[in-house]
Amino acid sequence: MKILYAIQGTGNGHVARATDLVPEFKKYGEVDVLLSGKHCELELPFDVKYRVQGLGFFFGKKGGIDLGKTWRRNSVGKFFREVVDLPVHEYDLVVSDFEPVSAWACRLRGKDCFGMSHQSAVVDVEAPRPSVCNWWGKVILKYYAPATQNTGFHFKALNEHISTPVIRKSVRELVPGNQGHYTVYLPAWADIHIISVLAEIRDVKWEVFSKHISVSYSFNNISVRPVQNEGFIRSLAGSAGVLCNAGFETPSEALFLGKKLCVIPMKHQYEQACNAEMLRSMGIPVLQKMSAASVSKIRQWTREAQVFSVNYPDNVPEVVERVMEMAEARELETSFRPLFPFLSFHRKMAHVTVGNVR
């Protein structure tokens, strides 16, 4: 079996998940990997056959996406060429972790694409939504990487199509402790802004991980480091708590390790607003912004005990098997599709015949 596994490269979450999922897919056949975008710091432990531009988003420094940079760094013309050129017809199975080139290449050729992502869970009818409607965010989640069928991951298993998070092996094997510091990962905020807020809480040691630097530095009780996988997970495992955006992987790993958690959703980011609602329903503190007005709330959070536990079992074999079963069922349905008109006609004629006999 030839399998194409396509990964969205904006942020580190999709790549982190792929490190465990790709080896499991390799048990079913030959796997080629596609990575779109260049906005992640993690290295994949296997070869990448296709490296494409895709349509990626770039973090800003004011709490949200930098729309200007995103527009300048993406080429719509190049994206369409990548869609046309990607040979998805050569694969028996295409799996997309919210990756747009593979998804649209499948749609162009009328080929099935199986979505396997957190975003697939966010759009599920049973997933919590923020009270304020964001139609543009809904459009992006629906059409950015459209799939024929979906299986998703969320902070809770909501139904048979939504599983608990995939916790990568490198995190699952950690022995958590408490070395007294708090780990901070807020990639959409400028370092100086984060420092100006956290510097007001002087009795706490902060370890800030930044996308905007390549050399570590310190300021009083705050150390700032570039995002690097080993350093980050060591800090995470030894932390007293984690302050981060309302993404998916970092909060999931923090919860799995039993860490105190507080999240700040990125501005105008519908997916993170949805994540924040789910976490809020689980009792996790949610702040609306990182500002001087948030200092008292952050200070209070560091001083309060947070008793919360989750059960995130190793579900990699289970979710991959589910995708394989979905693909098998879809192939069987497609094989019998030419017979459907005949069978429908046959049933109608049988009904007429029985009616005439009566």
C-alpha cells in the first residue's frame, strides 16, 4: 500500500504528532511524507519527500497572526501549481493533518482525502464554541484543507470520531517534577511585551521560549530561550506550571504531565477561541490578553493550587487503525457504486411486481 501523509508546518503541533503517527502508518505500507510551510522548529525523524510552500500563517508580535507578513510570504500562484503538480493519484491512501496542498490536490482529482487533525475535532457539532460568532474563522476551518472523511483529536474524547490527544513518545516517557519555575510559550507576542508583564511578578522564576531569537538571555527573574525541542520539553517536565496560548499540543502535553495550566488564546484566531472554551469547561483558567491588566490574574494563578487530572492513553495504534478502516470502507463503497443504479432499479421493479400481484 502506498500512503501519503501530509503535515501542516505552521507551528510545532502537527509535526510533533507526526513523529508518532507516521511510524504507525508504516506498518500498513510504504509512507511518503509531505511538509508544507517552514514555520516549525521541530525536526522530523524521517525523510520528507515533498517540501512545499502551501498556505501558511505567520505569527505576529501583538498577540495574533501577522496578516501583512502572511500575505507577503505566500504565493497563491505557487500554491495552485503545487496542488496541480502533487501526484496524489499515485497513492492508495492520502492522509492530511490540516494540510491544504494534499487536500485540494485530492479534491481536484476526485480522490478521497482523510483528515486526521485537531481541526477536524474543533468543527465537530459536539465541540464547544465561543459565544461570539466568527464566520471567517469557520470558513477557514471548513475550506482550508477539506477532507472526504475526518477523525479528530481534542482535549476530551467527545464521540467515536474524536479521540484524546496524541502525546508523543518523547513526552510520554518523561518523569515530571517541580523545579519551581513556570514555562511560558506565547509565540504571537513580542519578547519585550511578555517580559514587561511577567517582570511585575518578581517572586516567580519564568522560563520563556521565544520564536523571535536565536540566542538565550536573561532579565532579572526571567530567562528567555529560543524554541528548541529538547530544552522545551525539559522545562515543561520540570515546571510548576505552564502559561501558553490556547493551541492544542502544548496544553495537551501540560495536562498529561499534570502541570498547572493557564492559556491566552491568540487574537482573531477562531480555533484557539474554541480551544479556550473547551479548556474553560474543564476548569482551566483562560485570560483574554497578555497585558498589565492581566498581572493580578497571573499572580493569583501562580499562588493557587490547581487539582486537575486527565487520562490520555497511548492511542496511536487505535486512531491509525480507525483511519485504515475508514479507507477500506470507502474503497468498498466506491467499488459497488456502479451497481447502485441497477440495484435501485431492481428494487423498484420488484416493488411494482409485488404491487401488481396484490
